[in-house]
Amino acid sequence: MSKPLSRRALLRLAPLERRFYQRDTTEVARALLGTLLLRELPEGLVAVRLVEVEAYLGVGDRACHTFAGRRTPRTEVMWGEAGRLYVYFTYGMHHCANVVTRDAGVPEAVLLRGAVPGFGREAVVARRHGREGRALLDGPGRLCQGLGLDRADNGADLTSRGGVWLADDGLRLPDQWVRRGPRVGVASAGEAAAWPLRFRVELDAPAAGT
DNA sequence: GACCAGATGTACT
DNA sequence: GTACATCTGGTCT
């Protein structure tokens, strides 16, 4: 990767601005690949680089929590302003984190599915009970566990350095490194199941895998 | 790689 | 009240 990350350098990075998130959701998903997700934990600062995301296109997307205009206490954050974190609990034991996009009233989001550690790796591994490799942060539930994200972080503003935010350290990923395909776990979503809204990049081995 | 159990919040009847 | 979920980890092949 680029030069080694330091706490000082990371804290100097400007958080991504709200404008970044107010664009087309698919565009935001692609742009999020390679950016840094920063998290202030009791153990210290953690930074991970996003390598897999999925776009969820709101009221017209059967796989999306807000399909057909569903607006409930859980999905309320998705209906609000862009640049906030939408965290929900699923399968009785896992959390999933999304980034809200578009304008208020347009409930779309990008699910954060996978990352690789960049700084504060020890804290992440400890929270993942010593797991390494693909099992460390590959999967939305794992990502949340590794970064200590839960419903307490629902609605967090990602555009300022609070407990969790996103920043760009200048890494640019060429399109040929990016794999695009159908989303995971949405088989029952009708035609929406086939939409190529999943973006993944292999930072270590660009040519491998899906 | 395929299969399956696990534990509970959320949405909907 | 009840069906099911934007999954993960463990087991077996």
C-alpha cells in the first residue's frame, strides 16, 4: 500500500464532506472503495480501508429496507441527511453498518461489507477474538464487530471527527482492480437481486477472486 | 465448498 | 403473535 499510516497523519486527514455522500448512490459506493474508515476506541485509534461495499437504492429496490417507502423507527436514519451511519441488528446477533446517501427524503445507502486493517490492527484482532485473514473484517457483521460498531452508533455523523468517520488519504484505485457484481444475500429480492451493485477490490491481489 | 444452527429485533398480521 | 432477517462460525465432505 502507500506510506505507513500514523495516528497523527490520520487525525490530520479531512473527513469526507457531506457533498461526497449526496451524489448518486452507486457512484458513492464506487468512490468509497479504498477510503479509510476511522474509529476512536478505548484501546486507541483504528483505521481500516474499505474493500467491499454494496449500494441499496431505496424505495425502488426490493432488497433495501426502505423498499416501497417503508419508514419505521429502524429505517428513520436512512430517510435523513447524507453522511450519517445507519447501523442495524440482524439474525439475532450481528450488526451491519451503512452510509446514508442522497438528499434527505431519499432513503438510499451503501452497506459496508469488508475492509482491511490499516492502523490499530491489534485492537481489531482482539475484538475479533484473534481471527486473521479473510475472517478478520470480511463481512458486514465482522466489520462491525472488529470496529466495535453497534446500534449506539446509529445516526453518527461521518463528516466530523466524532467516534467514527471516513476520510480519503489519496489512494486511487484503477477501475481494472474493481470487481462489480450482484449483491450478497438478496436472492429473494426479485429482479433487484441481479443488479450489479456490489463493488469489491482486491488490494493485495488485484487479479484474484470476485 | 456445502450445509446448518444459532438468538433476537423488526415488521407485519 | 409470528415469520423471517443486507450473517457468522462450526462441522462435515
